[in-house]
Amino acid sequence: MVRQPWLQMFRAYFAEPGNGRWSLFLVCHAISGVAGSSLIGVILVDIQWPLTRIGLVMNIIGPATAALTSLLAGWVFSRHARRSCLLVTMLLQALLNLALLPLIANHYAVPVAGIVVVTLVVPTAVANLIVKTAVMDRSAASDDKATHFTLQGSMSQAGGLVAVVAAPAATQVVGYPAVVLFRLVAGVASLALLSGPAVARSVQAA
């Protein structure tokens, strides 16, 4: 008696055109975003940054910059289609993964490394903002708003949780460069999933 409504809820959600593809997008996007950010702190420790410097860059300067950029992003969204903004941001996010490779090898001077770390945080924060806006839009357009919002949020969180746990563990087996390249692949996969017409309509509004 308790299980049937849940089964009906899942069936109804995935029966809607584009929801299956959108769900895969949410998972891949979360993996591509969190896999890199979960590695940065570990990389900085491995290249022997002092903990105070890591805390300053990752917990103060990075989040503050991301917050300011997210406020600016709202102004941009009001003038351009969300899908265009998301595609550009995700492409930038995917390409910036490559900037981690010299960081892993400790080839950056300290100021440059700090700029790279902060720069990597910004597109991830903006992309997450656009995705969450699209999630709210899709939920608002559905008959069961709260359920749809919860399902989408749960899938995104699940992808992020897997990335947070798996990315550092995977580096012990395959090394940092392979994980960084996997994050790049996940980002490209996210872009491909976003190209479906049913999904594209979800984030097309300006």
C-alpha cells in the first residue's frame, strides 16, 4: 500500500518527454562539476601548499568570487537565453579542467595557481545556478511541483555524492590526470545530453 504511490510517481515522472535525458544530464553535470572541486584541495595538499593558504583560497576567496559572479550572472540571464548561457558556461567549465594538469605537476607559480583555483570555482558555481533555475522551471510546469523538484534535486545530489567519494579514491588507482580527463568527458557528455529538443526547451527561456 505504501509503495504504489512512489512507483506511480516515478513512472509519471519518467514518462514525460525529456525527463529521462534530463535526469542523466543532472547526474553527469554533477559528476563533472564536483569531481574536479573535490580534487583541488587534495592536489594542493600534495603539492605542499600550507593549510592556511588552501583555506584562504578555497574557503574565502573562491566562494566570495563565485558568489559575486553568480549575482552578475542573474543580470546576464535576463538578457540572454538560459540554454545559451548554460552551454557556454559548461563548455568553459569542461575546458578549464585542463588547467588542473599543470597544477597537479606544480608547474604554476603560487599566485598563478591561486588564480587558477579561483577561476575553476566560478563556472561551476554559475552552471549550478542555471541548472537549479531550470530545475525550478521544470518543477513549476509540472502537476506535482514538490515531487518533481525533489526528484531532480536528489538525482543531482546523488551524482555529486558519487563524485566526491569516487574522485579522490580513483586517483589512488589511475592518478590525477585520468580523473581530470574523466571529468572532461563527463562535461562533454552533459553538453550532448543538453542538446535534446525536449531538454533544450526546459532551459530555453530568457
